[in-house]
Amino acid sequence: MIKKEQHIVLETKNLSVGYTSKKGTNVIADGINITLQKGQLIGLVGANGIGKSTLLRTLTTVQKPLQGDIFINSKSIRDYTTVELAKQLSLVLTEQIASKNLSVFELVALGRQPYTNWVGSLSADDLAIIENALQQTNIVPLKDKKCFELSDGQLQKVMIARALAQDTDLIILDEPTTHLDMYHKAYILKLLQRLAKETGKTILFSSHEIDLAIQLCDVMIVMNSTSVISGTPCHLISDGTFNTLFPEDLIAFDQNTGSFKVKK
């Protein structure tokens, strides 16, 4: 049996993330070595304030790493121009969009900006890619609606469609299930799982929905106070990694069910 060659989309080597100020350097996490393959769904989890957003901001060049290297498709992130990077990496944030007066189609079409000419004209290929993104996220019936008319769950699907229209190998989402009820949390994460499989894109998201991530992700990245560990959910469960996420006095991880339980 011939082993399928793996394609590494994102890799970090001895990455250190944090902040520098006049008072000195505040290291949030260091020695981060992760490798993400094509077509994987990856969940980044950890307690509040542990540094998940700091890591994502560093991976997306919003802030500079303290040390180490980040590679996308084997090329250092430092060697990409802004336009080149926009063709490799798309980002979905939790912040409110600037103008909810845009239609769904117009917002998704913004994903084509790295490819359009200087006047922003959409080609036939651009329109086909936008239409495909609308279909992949099941929002074709919404395309003429204004964004202010949408529910939080619908708007999150539109933001994912915009990232798909950007047509990058890597999509990074910061807390994509924030403000959603349990049904829509599961819906969005199942959608991301399906998109990773169907499109071959590598999708990395941060989340507090650890139980759902364990069920749906190919790989998980677990941040605790001392380390950043990555692996398959099964491997991380057997290694006891999830037991390190929270203080043991209140919450415990049940390895048999793969879920957290409140101690009585």
C-alpha cells in the first residue's frame, strides 16, 4: 500500500508569542512547534486568557512573533508580500463588520479583492467562485439580503463564505461560535468539518466548545499554562492532556466519554 504524501500547509518552529513594552517582554507561550496538513480541521483550545488569540494574531501577522518562524506552504511568512499572503491565508474574526448595509453577495465578493484589478472589477471566474462559496455554505437564498437583516448564525456563514471566496489554502477563525446557541455552534463546526474534507483547505479555529471540537476535529492544539501541545483528539485523551486545562477542584475530564464534567 502506497502511503499518501502529506502536504504541510502551516508549520511553526520554536515559535514564541507575547508582547514587548518598555517594561520588558511578556512571553505568553514559547517553544511552539506545530504542523498542520492539507484538508485538516484543527481546533485550538485552552482556558480563558491563556493566549489563544495571541497565538492566532501571531500566525496571521497581526502581531510579530517574539522568536521563531512561521511557514505557510514551506515559505516563511516574512517573505510574503501583503497581497501574496492574502492569497494563502484568510481570516474570520469575531469583530462586527464595518458596514452591515452591504448585501450578502457584496460581503462575500470582498473575498476576491486580492485577485481583482485596481478598479475591483469582478471577472466571470470571480463570479463563479463567489457563487460556489454561497452554495458551499448553503446561503444562496440569502445573497440579496442586507447583512443587518441576518441572525448571528447566518452572518457567521456569510463570513465563512467570504473566506472561501478568497480561495486560500489556510482559513483561520477566531471563536467562530461566539454568541451562538448550542444548535448553531454544532452547525458551524460541522460546516467547517465538511468544508475541510470537501475543499481540501486547512481550517484552524479557536473555541471554548472543547467537547464539540474533540468530536469533530482531525487535530487539536491545546494551550495550558506551561505548554502548547498538538495531536489527534484520541492521542490527547489517552495522554491525559485535557486534564491539564482547568483546575481539578471543580472540573474533571472524563476519558471514557471524552467530555468535561463538574465535580459534585
